[in-house]
Amino acid sequence: MAYEIHKPEEQWRAELTPQEYHVLREAGTERAFTGEYTDSKTVGVYSCRACGAELFRSETKFESHCGWPSFYDPADSSAVELLEDRSHGMVRTEVRCARCGSHLGHVFSGEGYPTPTDQRYCINSISLRLSPEES
Ligand SMILES: [Zn+2]
């Protein structure tokens, strides 16, 4: 798939911190309960930290107690790209930013959370940037 934002890896490496680069560009995972947005209840919009595309809204964030920010639905289904991920001996669904292809996290379904979609978009805080909404 060709992404709207395409940059050579050296450029991503220069623009992102080493931790951001590891998660966004090398599909790393931040340690559970360490991300700045895990328990955030701030109202606002979560955008891709690599390219700034709007990805999730705080209204769909819920407390999953899994250690990462969890959302039950993207702001727009075309904002994210879903790919089968067979790494680490599991079959999971990887979530990427549809605009730049950066890794965001994984999505899990049917876990029984009391949300409208019964899906859990388990997203690394470091892949996101929250823009608080003025109220
Ligand atoms: Zn992006």
C-alpha cells in the first residue's frame, strides 16, 4: 500500500526520538502502564505522532486496565489501516496510521468490554499526541 506521507527511514529517524522511532517505525511496544496517556481522561483529539493525522477521539477512550490507552473505535475508519500480524507466535491485528504507515498498536475483538463495538484498539501512548479541546 502506498501511503500519502512517505519519508525515507533516515528522515523518520531524524524527526522522531529513539523511543518514538522504535514504536512507530519498528513496530515496538512501550512497556505497559508507562505511557503518558494510559489513564488520561482529557477531552480532545489523539493524532499520529509521526504525521499528525487525526486518529482517535477521547469520547471513544475507555478504561480497559490493560496498561495502554484503549479506544473502541477510530475517529474515522479510514484513518487507520489494519494488517494481520503473525509475529511472536500469535495472530493479531496490527493497527497502523493510514496516512504514513506508522505502527500504532493492535486491535482486539470480542473481549467482552461494555463498549458499543466490543473492540479494543490497544494503542501505544508514544504513537499518539493529544490535542486537548478547549471547553
Ligand atoms: Zn501517521
